[in-house]
Amino acid sequence: MVDKTLIQENYSRMSDIQLLNLASNEGLQLSDESLDLLQNEFKKRNLTLEVFENINNEKHIQQLQEIESIDIKENEKRENSIWAYAFDQKYLGKNNEELYKLLINKGLDDTNSKIIIEKLEEASTKLKNTYDSEMLTGGLVFFIGIFVTLATLNNAINGGSYIIAWGAILFGGFRFYNGAKNKSRFSKILENIENEKSE
């Protein structure tokens, strides 16, 4: 808890120049209570209060930026969840008309629902290619781990030491599995999209 008496005494011992410097340079960092006490000291000495108007304006701008930042993050989360939902429904075989109704029921407007449906094939293709790359990277790391392990085991037969590259084997294996699982999912989504086109 802020000790108001101590802060007020501290301000009262400062010179006018020190108070002006404090308000100008550190006003934004001060708590609301400390700022109020500082302003009271300015009033007692008949110092200009213009600096406090600037501080309040800056604080207001900061608050708006923080709110905007929160809104952006929330919108990104919502957008990602909507896309995930659309992918799930397409994977389950829902056609565009059914998906449109489901998106509307989720609270999405007409325009954004149509955009998601229109972009679904392109987005699925990009993600499938991403997981293709993940499989390739995972497989490469896995086989490097196996190679290092086998090469050092061969040295150990001749009396040397050996390394079991668990990190590379596990990391590479997991990435390959995760890539394969997701690639299969998006391949199925693309297959469902193609089947709907051909109907």
C-alpha cells in the first residue's frame, strides 16, 4: 500500500525544478495516487499544471493502445478457432452449403463465411505442404540420429565409446509422425473439396 504521507513529505522537500523534472520525465510511470499527490504539490506552489494534461493524454493513448492490442489478439484467437472449426467440418464431409449454415450459426457474418469457404482449398493446400516439409525435416533428423548412433556403436565394438542420439531420434520421429498425421488430415479435406466439385 502507498504511504501517502511519506510521498507527500518527499515531494515537499523537492525544489520546483526537481518537481518539474519528475513530472516531465517520470510522470507516466507514477501510480495514480502518487501523481495526484504530485499535482497537489504543484497547486500549492502555483506551478503550471500543463505537464499533467500531457501525462493524462499520454496515459489515455497508452490505454487505447492496450485495448486495441487485446482486441487484435482476441480477434486472432477467434479467427484461428473459426478456421479450425471450418477445417474440422470439411474433414467430416460437410458440403459448402452445410458449412455456410454452420459458420453463420457460430456467429460469423455472411461475407466472412463465404470468404472462409472460398479460401478453404487454398489454405488446406498450404497447410498440407507445410506438413509435407515437417515430415521431411522430421525424417531427416530421425535418420541422422540413427546414423550417429549406429556409427558410434560400430566404434564401440573396437573399444571406443558410443552415443545414442535419443534427442534427434525422438524429436525427428515425433515431427515425422505429427507431419504425417496432419498431412493425411488435410489430404482428406482436399479430397472432400474435390469430390464436391465433381458432383
